[in-house]
Amino acid sequence: MHTFHIPVLGLGYSVDTPAKVAHYGISSVASIVDDEMIERMRRFHSLQNNEVYTPIKKDEPDFRSRRITEYLNLLDRIVNRKFEHLRNSPFENGTEITRYFTLLPDTAPLKQLYLQMLATENPAERAGMEEQLRNGLVKGAIDVNIMSKVDKLNKDVYGEKLPDQFSDASAALRGFANSNLNASLVLSAGMNPRLYNYLDQFDVFLPDNQGNFGKRIILKVSDFRSALIQAKYLAKKGIWISEFRIESGLNCGGHAFATDGYLLGPILEEFREKRQELIDELFGLYQNALLTKNIALTNAPALRITVQGGIGTAKEDRFLLEHYQVDATGWGSPFLLVPEATNVDHETLQNLASADESDYYVSNSSPLGVLFNNFKKSSSEKQRLERIAKGRPGSPCTKKYLVSNTEFTQEPVCTASREYQNLKIKQLKSLNLPEVEYQEQFNAVTEKVCLCDGLSTGTLIKHGLLGARENHGVAICPGPNLAWFSEVASLDEMVAHIYGKINLLSDVARPNMFINELNLYVAHYRKDLELHLRNFTDKKQKYLNKFREQLLAGIDYYKTLIPQMQNQDEAYRAEMLGQLTEIEAGLTVAELANCA
């Protein structure tokens, strides 16, 4: 029914969003990385819904997978109950069913029938239309997300290494596969062969004779080439990608995976031009793989293409849907300002609402070694600086989802942990480095923050589930686009903004999403350029030259695209063109300075 979805937000910010919006037909994505936080939320929602809660303890067999399964089944029951209540409510002002239709875009066929029903005076006709409307209601999806690379191998209670299927990502996959959900698993953060090889062990991902699935796979991608490589790998194993979820490399929340200068517009253009070619190539591989499983399909299953990352206005949203013919858009970070939909503690919510552009930045704070969208006003960032000032940098490491470093220890540790940072700083001191170089390396070490706790803590604080002695530092990872949203909003207001019924940014001077992403990439390019000036290798020179060439190619593409933005006025298009010209000139200056 809706043309947008709410992507995954951190570990906890959208962990129960489906229970809040799915009965209104809105799809959303919950992270299933942190089973400890999930278990607390299962207890909370069980008691809130008068259900019996039976804990699953860490010393029980396959506890991680079972916790996830039980939580997802609970969400499914909650959504089903809310949906049935909504379906049976009367068509009157203030009821749930009325809100359902109010939230729908005016372009939805069911919304048009609803408006006809309201204008119908004949009681018998109206009653028939009401019944037709009730039968046409559709729930939003309860989708889940796994970061493929967050896949620690585990040990049993006796310290013995467990088989690969008990790794963090594999156990989460099994938890979803064993649940009652008819939904999708979103795979993000790149390719993990161990996890991908485990997918075909579950028949729930196989199609029926009509090409329908009980559970589907969504692949989050940042460019066409990586999408094709991963999808072909899976197709050969009999796993179909039901949706490619294209995300801006830098103009997004959470971890940022900067492409080699490939911008969102040209990437979307490639998907649009090669969509049928992509389906045909994948289906050939997929069809052959299914035959080995005694399944015969004559037609390719449905394949959706969606886009997310930095969308801020209804006109941008509509242009993406119409020009690039994507099936839906994703609106993530703006929903952090919607308490009805997401879990942001009061302090962080107020800080987000009062923030400006300077408060959002791309950092190296993730222990994964991947760029991370950070927020200067977060309490975890303040805590990090306080610990450094006290001579105790680093965090206690309790959940250990991101342990990977064995530089100083036999067992992997997290680079954000106090243990690792103390050992690394001790090593730096022993090298007698020049003060400037020492401080640079010290800052790089201590920039890492605990995300396992930080990205769940705000959720636990909001629901009163955090103990007094537990870490109260809240990490949050909004996309830079949130800088232009400065008001806490209701669900109705945010949805109305997406569909152009109201404008939450009416008094805000904000660049087009494509221009904003381009600026982020140029800043990334210049930072990388400056970082390597002292040690400029031929390999790095080639990489930066290619990066710059792609940026310039993207600028040329946008120059041809601007005249096609007919839903924007002439002044808007002229301003975009001027901004492109200015950015292009700046890139030329940067290149001349580099050559000098």
C-alpha cells in the first residue's frame, strides 16, 4: 500500500518498529544482531501484551537462535492482534481503520476507494464498500537485518569451539528461518561466503511452483557490480534475490561504505537500464540450481529495486519512483525524530532535534574498520572523551559481537575495548615517535567506540530496562540528511511529509539529495588526498585519480538529469546547476594542488 519503508536503524532503534507501524500497512526492518537486548525486549513486550514470558538463558543450547525466533514470533502475534483490531474498528473519526486510510498516499487504489466510500450516501452501497475496504487491508512487513560481517565464531559453556552454524550471523539467520514470519531477510555490509553458503540449508527460501516465497532475501547494495556478483553467487545455490535495496554509500545512516566515487544517480541509472538484463542473467543460473532441487520454474520470480539514503522531500521521493522506476523508497534517519515509530531516549531525541550540520560527521569510530556516521552530541561520544581525559580510554567489552583483533592477544578482542587500547597505547609509547605522529596514532586508537552496547542502550533507557550500574552511553548513527529535520514529529506528520501533504522542511535551505551526496563524496576525496600527501604511492595515485574521474562523470550525468526534474521549478534547477559547476571547479583546483 505504501511506497516507502523504514530501514533498519542501529541495533535497537527499530527493533520493535514493526509492532508500532506494521498494522498500518507500513513495512520496516528490525536488527537481529543483539540477542541480549532482544531478549529484554521480548520480556518487556510479553508483559505489555499479557503474554507469559519464559526466559531463554545463555547456558541453554542454541540460545541465540531461539531468542531471535521467539522474539520474531512475538512481534508477529502483536502485529496480527493490532491488525485484527484495526480491521474491525468502525469507519469513524479517531478510529484505527480511519487512521490507516488517512496515512495512505492518495495514489493508492484502496485510498481512492476509501474516498469514494466517504462520498457515498446510500447506506447499502456504503456498507458494501466498507466491506471491500476491510478485505483489501494489507499489513506492513516485519523484515529483519543481519550485517553479514558481524559473524563471530562462538564457544560452548565448556570453552569448546562450536560448529560454524553457531556463528553469530548463522545463528541469527536460523532464528529468522525458524520463525513464523512471512517476511524478508535483509543482508547488508558485504559478502560473507560462510553465511551465504548456509542459506540454502533452509527450504523456507525456496519458491513454490508459482514463484512465491514464504521467506525472501533482500540484498542491500551500493552499486550494480557488487549486486551482480553477490546475486550470481547466491543464484547458483538456488537462492533468489527478491529485492536489491540500493543505498547511498555516504548519504546514509549507520556504517558508510564509500564507493570509488560512484554516485547514486548514475548507479540508479545503471540499474534502470540493465534491470531486465539482470533478471535474465540471474534467472538462468537460478533455474539450473533449482533443477538440482527438483523444482521447475518457467518464469523468473518477482525482483524489486528500491533506494534509500538521504531522501528528504516528497518531490525527491516522487522523482526517484517515477524517473528511475524503483518500486519503493527507504526513509530511515528522519524517523529517529518520530517517537511513535522508533526508540530514542529523551536526551538523545532533544539533541537530535536541536542539532545542525556540524554535529553530523563521518568517523573511524567503528571497531569494524568501516566508516561510521557519528553524532557529536551523543552521550557515548562525551563518555569517550571523558575516559581519555581520565587516562582510561576504551570501553568494557561484554557482548563481544565485534571482536576481531589478535595483535596482542591469542583470543580476538575488540579495538574499542579498554584491553586493546591500553595495549596499543603502551606499544605506541615504546616507539618514541615524534609528538605529532604519536598524537595522530593515539587519536586513531581512541576514536573507536563500543557499538554493541551503544546502539542498544537508548532503547533500553526508553523502556526502563537498563540497570543502574550498566553503561548509559548512547551511540547513535543518523545520516547527515537528518541535519535539516529539527522538530520531533508524529507518525502522521512524517508520513504526510513523505507524500507531500505537508512540508516539514518548508523554512529550510537544503540542497538536493544528489548535491548533498556529491558534497559528501568530495569531502571524502579531499580528506583521503590530504591523508596520503606524505606517503603518496602510485597505487594510491591511481585510486584517487579514478575516484575523481567518477565524481566528474557523475557531475556530467547530473547536468543532463537536471532538465528532466520537471517536478522542481526553474529556479531550483538553476540553483542545482550552479552548485554542480562550483563543485566541479573545486575538484579541478584540488587536482592542480595535488599535481603541484
